[in-house]
Amino acid sequence: MLRAVLFDLDGTLADTERLHWQAYGQILREHGVEVGLDEYRVHWIAADGGPEYACRTYALPMTPNELRRRKAERYHRLLEGPIAPCRGAREALRRMRSTHRLAVATNSVRHELEVIAGKLGFLELLHETVTREDYARSKPAPDAYLAAAQRFGLSPEECVVVEDTPRGLHAGLAAGMRVIAVPSDLTFDRDFAGAAARLGSLDELDAALLERLGRS
């Protein structure tokens, strides 16, 4: 039986991927580099190591970690502005909260999660939050999802992951969990082989679906 739903944050619950792109873009333009949204979604969202790709491809005068640090500063400023939820996200959390334990397991740091989820009214709907400070290896390693299951005292088989990227899908599968793929407009053409289900939006996520997956 599936007892917990573990959600990714960026691109799954919160429509923040373009804010990440804008933050990187601000830094890269200072060095004469313009990264379009399509390049970003291929080398950052779909793959691990976007900063490494940028430093290598454009011979930037900084390390990937320095690029990450400078981007984080710009991203935090962008989070002061409007943030939109992904389609059906708030309703799905409200709908599922009475039947399942709910957590966010994200590569984002706690400050970012608290700002985003706070603005969107998600914090009071979640039972647990797992952020980058809470585990050793980022996705596609399974650490984030294993940490979330441990918070609930549940086995991986009792948890289902909801993700919008292949990287997140692989993290959930590596954790030994079923994964529901909910691709965004930035990941719709990626390979989600191995997902237990693929949804058009979180409007389709309900207890009946989880009951069916739990029996499979």
C-alpha cells in the first residue's frame, strides 16, 4: 500500500524553472553568453551538471561552484517577486492530505523552499520537507527520497514519487519507489521510461490512482 507521496518542488509543484534560467542568464550575460530556454532545459533541467556544462562550453572565468553561488544570489532576489504554482498543485495537496502523508523532497536549499512554499500556501499542506541540507547527494542520487521516507518511518515500497524530470525519475527509481511523471512544458519531450504513470497535470493525481499503483 502506498502511504506517502513525495513531491519534487521546481517544475512539479512550483513553476520556478524559468526563474532559475533567468538567474543563470543574468550571470552569463555579464560574460557575453546568452543561453536560450531550449539550451537551458536540455543542459540544466534534463541533465545533471548545468554549471559544469556552461563553464566548459563558454570557458567562463569561474568554477562551476562559483557560478552556482552567484546564481543563487540572483535567484533569491527573483524569489522576492511573483511565484506561480504548477497547474493543479495546490488542489492536489489539499485533496491528498487526508489520505496520504505528503512531503517535498528537493535539491533546493531550505531558504528557497520556505520562500516558495510559503508564498504558495503549501507549507501548511505538507507533513514534511526535505531540502539540500538534509542529505548527502543531490538527484539523480536517491538520497532526497530515502531521507523523506525515513522521516515518515516508511519503506520505499510505501512511497510514491511525483517528478517532472528524468533526473528526478531516476532518483525515485534508485530509491526503490514508484514514480509518477508529470512533465512540464520544459520536459514534455524527455524520456520517462520506468515511470509507473504519466500525467498531464496534477489535476489527475488522486487516491484512486495511488490505490491502483499500490496493487500493481
